[in-house]
Amino acid sequence: MPTTMPEAQQYLTKEKFQEFKAELDHLHTEKRKEVAENLEYAKKLGDLSENAEYHEARQEQAEVEDRINHLENLLKTAVLVGEQHGDMAGVGSTVKVQKEGESEIRIYKIVGSEEADMANGKVSNLSPFGLALIGKKKGETFSFMTPKGKATYTLISIE
């Protein structure tokens, strides 16, 4: 009997929660209707076995339903986090870090994996960087493995 790993707990900021809720509402009201109309139109084109429009509409319908299911489960089980202020880094914390051997200080916010975006300074709590950072205190040094080898950072501050 295969065993499945439990899914990691998902963390969302209130803003991202509202964004996903709005997307879900749009999918329920407008997108489902649009897909149903496309499907009806494609059915009228004739032989379904060779009807590319019909197969595309069915594929789009499946994708929309998958996204709806994903968002419904996510919104039902996600833990909402606010700004975390304290002496230990955690989900919701904004941190300043400095990479060993560099003078630049970088600022990141630790977020759940659903809203991670390194280009905008949002690091996933499940990434190697995020996992190494969580639980650290101001002044602590931490390391983790990257594709280029070991990276070492110092936690300058937690805001």
C-alpha cells in the first residue's frame, strides 16, 4: 500500500488570501460560464471525436475545475499570518541578511510557498533559504546548500 506524504502547511498573508478569494469568485462566476459557452459552441460544430475546438474546451474546463479545487482547498486549510515582529525569524517576518563575503544587505519577507517570489523579495518558508532562516535570531549565522554549493548568511535584523 503506497503511503502519501502529508502536504506541508500553507501560510498566506491576508492580502494573498483575499487575492485568491477574488480569483476563486471570478472562476466560479465568470470563467465557468465562459467555458460552458465555449463547450456548447464546440459541440455544435459536429463530430466530437475529431473536433479540436471541443477537445480544447474540455481541456480548459478541466484546468478551470482543477484551479477551483486547488483554491478551495487552499483557502479552507491555509494559516493566515500577519507581520511577525520578534526576536526569531518566522513566516511573516521581514529580515535583513548579508551573504558571507559580500557587503550588500538584502531584505526578504518569509512567506508561504504559494506566494513566494524571490524577484520581489518574498522567500518561501519551504525553500532551503527559508528553512535555514526560520528560528534564527538577530546576529546568527546560518548556512544551506545551493546548486553552486554551501551559502552562508548572517541575520542582520528582524523587522
